[in-house]
Amino acid sequence: MMRNGRFDDTGNFITTGFPGQLKANMVFSDEVNEDTGVTDWFNKRERFRDTLFGYTCWDMVINFGFRTLEDGTRECYHYGEYFHGNLPIVSQIALLVFKVHAQIVVWSTEHHINHYAFAPDDEEAEEMEEQSRANMPLFLLRKFFWSDLKAMVFGYDENDTSADDKHRQPSFLITSDSSSAETVSEEDDDDDNEENKLPFQQKAIQIQISEDIASDKRVMKNLLARNNTQGADDVKAVLIRRHTLTRARTKAAAQSQMDSGKEEDAAHSAPSQDAYVIAKDLAVDRALRRRMTRQRTARLRPSQKNLAKVDGLELDDDMDV
């Protein structure tokens, strides 16, 4: 569905909907810890609105991201913010499709993180990680379909060590973490606590996300105005040109940290012509620019506070005289 998309006159991503046409918007938000320089939380908010002859058939918002817990671990989430359906049967079908897709995404992400994202640094583990990340359905079909099917039908003994080949073990077999379970139960018991809410559910972060959405709209409007776009074709040309520059800048920064072998792979990667990929990459670039602006602003605050203190001391000295 997303691969057949296009841009409208205002730079919004449009694709075939169910029914009519589907407009997708996304915004990336995050917060970097000033002391450690590490991202404390990250959120991707994506809105899908399906219309037919100007009538909204259904409208939904999904949030993806992670947050850092008190013990330093990171919790990933995929959470629906709302779903509004105005076309009963069609809306229920669309909601069911998104729910099934969400379950697949959540399970695939959990499987990849628990098995391959932090695998040992060796050639076999890197190859498995690459295959898992590139095409999870095909990877699972090739590696784990038979073992998972047997485990679901006949069960599986977690203490059974007879299967030396890890590819014959069920893919859902992971090491249990009692501390994580305790954390989850505590969060469930104290769900009303603001600190235990997911990032996009917290009032302060909701304000930041709203500001990020307004900022993205303003940046897009100014970009199209500067280039005097007259239609969807002009908008696409401008965004492709901007996307190419963004990729070149990102690649230049990434290559400085890569070895020579990976540099060659990055150098041969051509810019994508897919509208959804372009929209996503430009949204990421806008988020990075906002982060740098906030960091520069945060660095200026101590200087301003020190200046205020100096002014205050000078004022006190004058009063003493």
C-alpha cells in the first residue's frame, strides 16, 4: 500500500486507501539526556486518515518508540493512540488489519531484539542479524517455522538441552527476566502515575509532540513557498532534491565512523524514489535539526543564568553604596 504513494500539493503523503485515498503523516520526537548525551526516549507518531469524496471513513494514530526505565533498561512499545471509524463495516475491517499488523510488528521486533540485535560480534551472528532485520518473515520461515510449529502443537521443555542446534529451538524461547516482570507488574498497579506512562501519554511530552507537528508543517510550508511550487509534480521534485541532499549529508557523517568496507557499500546506495521513504527520511531529518536546536538552546541557558547572577550582584553592590 505504501509503495504506491505520492505527494499532494502541500507535501502530504497520499496513497490508495480502503476505500478512497489514505493520507499518512509522521513526526519524530525524542529527548537527549544532557548529562550522558544518550537518548532517554524516542517516539514516532504516525497518523493515517482515510477519505472518500471528502468524507473521513476512518482516522487513527499509532505511536512507536522506546523509553529508558529507572534501572537503565529500555522498553520498546507499539501503541495505538486512537481509532475513529465512521463507516461501520469498513472501519472494523481496517481496525482488524491494523491490529493484526501491530501484533506481527511487536512480535517481530521483540524477537529481533531478544535474539540478534545484541548478538556476539562474530561473522555468523552478524549474518543472522542482517537476515533477521532485512526480511523477518522469510527469515523465520527458513529458520524457525518447523521448530515453532512442533512447539505449538506438542509443547516444548525449556530445560531440554538435547537440541544443540539453536535453529531447532522455538524462536519464542527467550531468557526470562524476573526484574522486568516485577517492573511491569508495578507499572500495572500504578498506571495512573505520570512517570509510569509511556512518553506520548505524558502531558509535557504531548505538548512537545504538538510543537513538533506544528514545526514540521511550518518547515514544509516554507520549503514549498521558497521553491514556488505549482503542483504535485513540483512538490515531488523539490522533496526528492531535498531528500538527496539529506542523504548525502547523513552519509558523509556516517562514513567518518565506518571502516573502508562499509564505506563502499554506503557509497553505492542510491537515493530512493519511493515517496513514503522520502517522507520518512525528511521527517527524521527535521527531528534531528530540532534536537540540535534544543541542545544549542540548552547550552545557552547556563550562560544566561550566570549573567543574571552577575547582574544581580552588581545591583546589590549599588544598593549597598
